[in-house]
Amino acid sequence: MGDGAGPSGSGITPEAFVAAWPSVVRALLTITGSADDAEEFAAEAFARAAEQSEPPVSLCAWCVAAGRRAWIDTVRRRVVAERVTEQIARSAVDPGGVDLTDPGSGGVDDADPGDAGWGPGIDDRIALMFVACDDELTEGARLVLALRLVCGLRTADIARLLGIEPATAAARLTRAKRTLASARPGFRLADRSQRRLRLPTVLDCLSLMFTHGHRVDFVPRDALTDTASAALGIVDDLVGMYPDDTEVRGLRAVMRLGLARRAGRVDDGGAAVPACEVDRTRWDRRMVAAGLDDASRAATAPGRFALEAAIAGLHCSPAEFDRIDWAAMVTLYRALEAVWPSPAVVVARAVAVSYATGTDAMLESELTDIVESGPAYAARDAALALADIEWRDGRTADARQRYHDLAESTLPDPVLRFCRRRSGSARGEGRGVTRSA
């Protein structure tokens, strides 16, 4: 079986695929006991569904039954029939009432969570996130596995989203599944205590999922590739599970306020719009209000996402960019640096300082150090920040050269178009930090 996830043919829409994929994977996880087998046979089932002349009445039920049948057939071929007869007989019992002789019949019950305390209404995406965010996995492996298990993205789409080679994404996915198979033989949902321990990791992974989606796919082509909205949907359910957790609330605030600003991020020519030039009247004000409410609820604790929510709230609240309280923004970024000293925060704080008090040699030196020796994502942000500072200061030639160099690197298409436009301009007019758009 290959990397066959994703809708095609038979009228299966991206929306239908996004809705059905996590339920099918979770059901097959329980049946096969293997994350590797679950996603592989889920992909096989969706590929078979796409080959049908008409879409199944119940895509989820059809694919669970088809995936189960494909798994059973594989088990039968793998080993001698006498050694697996009992296993096959057990596997053929349908917990959801689906007749294995008819992949299109019946429905699917929630997989039995045993005594894990999940309850019958738990969202399948939440269950899979706690599987993907196992502490046995590295951060990169968790994110790749989450994008595959939870969102059903193809390896090529995961690679594009994360800015890595498809072979690298495939290798990380393979290692992640092998690690889980070795460390957690016999699949079982995380219980309450395990979920509480893994919650910070789940939040980190969801933040990465949102950030990558928000920064790469400015205007997602369909629901399947809209990982930013998918991340928000999962966090919505986490708020239901942990309504008093300020970090969960804070992360939802960050996501809501980010998605509320999606309109206006790209101009008619497909180029990213600098934050100071965005038409704020196009923002989703209901989403902004919801995000600000979450940010207010999260403000009782000084955690990472509570602080990020406060920063996003300061950015979104004014009707005009020039009315942002940059001094307060600097204070919040310094507090965020103390609890989460990421190079990305250093860049963002430097940008805020440049707006609050202006630039100086020390500030630009700090950004230059990140350009030259920081991780790739932070180096890109620092280079964009330096180009913007030079542009605003009237050092047009320096800014144009920096934008030209950036345009020669790997960038999301809207940012690439913006850099090309700025690099070819005769002189600087206006200002803006592209990364904040």
C-alpha cells in the first residue's frame, strides 16, 4: 500500500474525507492494535471507496469495514492459517455491527475505550492526538504522525507544509510508527492520568500544526489542507475536556485571533500584505471577540499560551495598526521569553521594540546573529524583520538587496511574491512586518 490518503474520484469531497478519516483511523487502531496498520489500511479503504462508481452512503462505515477486511486478508496471507485462525475469528467480530461481507452496510460505534475514561462521545481527532503525542517520540515525529493520523495528509503535503523533503517526512513517519510499535505493543487509548501528562505535548503539537498551516497556506485550497482550522477544531474539543485550563484557553485564543485575520492577508496579485497595510475591516469580528474572550479567561496564569493570547489580543484589538500599544507588546514578549525562550520570540520582541522605541545597532546585531546561526524558521523571520526595518528607515538599497536574497530562498508563495515586489521597487513607501500579517 502506498501513500494513498486523500479524496479523489467517486464524488468524495475534501470535507467528507476530513470528517471521516480520523474516525476510520481510530476504529482501525482498535482493531489492528497498530498505528502503522491503522493509517495504512485506512488509506487503502479510502482508495477503494474512491474507485466506486458512487460514493458510499456512509463513508466512515464503508471504510472501516473495507479496512478491516483488507487487514484480515493481509493477516491470512502473512502467516500459516492454523496459527491465525483464532485471531482472525476474533477480528471478524464487528464491534460496530457492520457485516464484513458487505463493506457498505451498517454503522460504526465508538471504539471501546475500556476503562480509559474517554466516554462515548469523545472526538476521534482528540483520541488520535494523544496517540501521536506519545512521549516516546521526538517533536518532529509527533507532528508528522499527527498530520498523518489526525488530518490524513499525504506525505508530500506534510513535507510541503513543514518545509522538508518528502523522503525526510516519510522517514520520520516510518520511525514514529516503528517507535510506537516497539514502545507500546498492543494499542490502548491513553487513560486520564496519561492524558494529563501528555496535554502540554499535545498543545505544543497543535500549536505547531496551526503555525505551519497559518504561515504556509495563507489561503488553503480546501478543507483537507486547512490544517490551521483543523487544529482549532481539535482545541475546541480540548476546551470542552479542560474548560479551566488556562493554557488550553490561551491556545484557542491564539488560533481564533489568527484565523480571524485570515481575510486580507493576500492581495489580488497573490502577494502577502504587510501587517500595517491590512484592511482590518475585513477581519472576522465575531471570531476576534471570541478570541479576546478566551484570552481574557487565560490571563489569570502566566503560561506560554496565555501570554501569546495576550499578545495576539493587543495586536487585534485596535481598529488601526498605528494604535497598537507597542510598549505593552514589548513587555509581554519579554515575559514570554522568560517562560519560552524560542528564537522566534526573540525576533518578535525585536520587531516590537523597533516599533516602540526605534532601532539601534544592538537590536540589528541581535537579529543578524539569528539570521546567521539560528534555526531556519527563525533565520527567515529575522531576515524579514531586518529587511522591514531597513525599508522603514529609508535604507532602500539595503532592504531591496535583502528582499532579493530572501526571494532566492524557499518561501511560501505569497511571501515570495511580496519579497520579489519589494526587491524590484524603486524606493520604499510604507512599512510592515510580513510575518505578522
